Amino acid sequence: MIRGLFTASSGMTSQQFLIDTIANNLANVNTNGFKKTRVDFQDLLYQTIRPAGTSVDQTTRVPSGIQVGHGSRVADTQKIFTQGNFRLTENPLDLVIEGEGFFKLQLQDGTSVYTRDGSFTMDENGDIVNSDGYRLDPAINIPQDAVEVAVGRDGTVSVRIAGDVDATDVGQILTSDFINNPGLKAVGQNLFLETTASGPPIEGPPGEDGRGQIASGFLESSNVSVVEEMVNLIIGQRAYDSNARVVETSDEMLQTATNLKR
């Protein structure tokens, strides 16, 4: 009975973690480029009371043993990098990657970070930056006298200067991909960091080596499905309730055992 208390409490802790993760997914349902998180569980150690194959006599062995488990725990959380829906904005600096890849940004301290959020703008110097002011890497500068900006499918950025008829190329946006995208470390602000698990970035022009092409005038929405998350929320809640019921039942059984002496 005591074992049941701790086993059920581990189940409640696991389901609480699942609910926390679902809450974060739902909170970011309208976050550009957000990738939902999935929780994976695994069972805990087993106590072997009688091993399988134990001899009953000289000629007989039991076909299966006796084991009792000790609950569950969170094994890992995994980002799911499926493509989100595209939303038309008609802003030439709103970009999406149609397929695999990330935009590479540079923090103020020189650290390279990666994002699927393509909502870019220009700072006071004309550099293309994200909403937090982090510049694209390699940096691309838009001249102050530019009257039109266009981004090609291969990431080429061209501008038309006032008084000119033809457009001029001012740079190319490169994208990065990783062998193991779920190995990236999420650090908030729609940003990811390279880790040993993700492998080094594979950088190059969009549309090459499996990287997706760029579409201008669109933003990628979150890949969170509200219906799916609500179903998982119900499942998690019911599992939590069931484990809580086990705790209550174990407590009642202990109380009954304690009252036997009366």
C-alpha cells in the first residue's frame, strides 16, 4: 500500500509536467514560427519478487516472474518541427522558409542563434533585424534612399533606388539546417541555440542541399493544433485524476489497517 502511494504520486508529477507543456503550447498558438513540444514518458525501475524461469522443482520452471513497477517519469521533451501555416502580410521583409531551414541571427555578444520567425524589419542604420533588434547573419543593409525592397526565392535581396529603373542586389539571405533539429536548445524569443545533439549548422543559399526556398510577404504561424492540445489536456487531466484516486484509495487502505487493532 505504501508503494502505491509513491507510485501514484510519480504519475501525478508526470501528468502535471504534461499539463504544463500543453499550457505552453496553447499560450504560443499565435506565436510566429513557434514549434510545439511533445512530452515522452518512461516507466521507472521494477522490483523483481520472483524472476522468470525460476525452478519450482527439478523439471519445472515458472514461465513468467513477478515484478512490480514504481511509476513513471518524464523521459524527454521534443520539439516538433513540422511546418506551420502561412499567413499573407504583403510586407516584403516578412519571410517564410518553405521546408527545412532556419534564419541565422547574431546577438550583441556575437553568439549565433537560429529562428523560424521571419518577421524582419530595418533598424536605424538600414540593417535587416528581427523584432528584438538582432541582425541577420550575414548582415544585409538597405540603403536609406531605397524606395522598393524585394527578396527572391533564393534569398537574394534587391532594392530599387529613387531615380533608378533597375533593381540592385545588396546581399543574399543564407539559411541553416541541422542533422537533428530536435536537439536544438530553445532559449525563448523564438530563438534556438546549436548544441552537441543538434550537430553543427549546414549553411548555404535557400533551395540547396534540402533547405527550403524563401517566400516574401508571408509569415509562418505556430504549428500548434488547438484541438489536438485540448484532447491531450483532457487525457492528462483524467490520468492525473486517476492517480490522485489511487493515492486516496491507498490512504483509506492504510487507515483500515491501522484501525484493525481497535
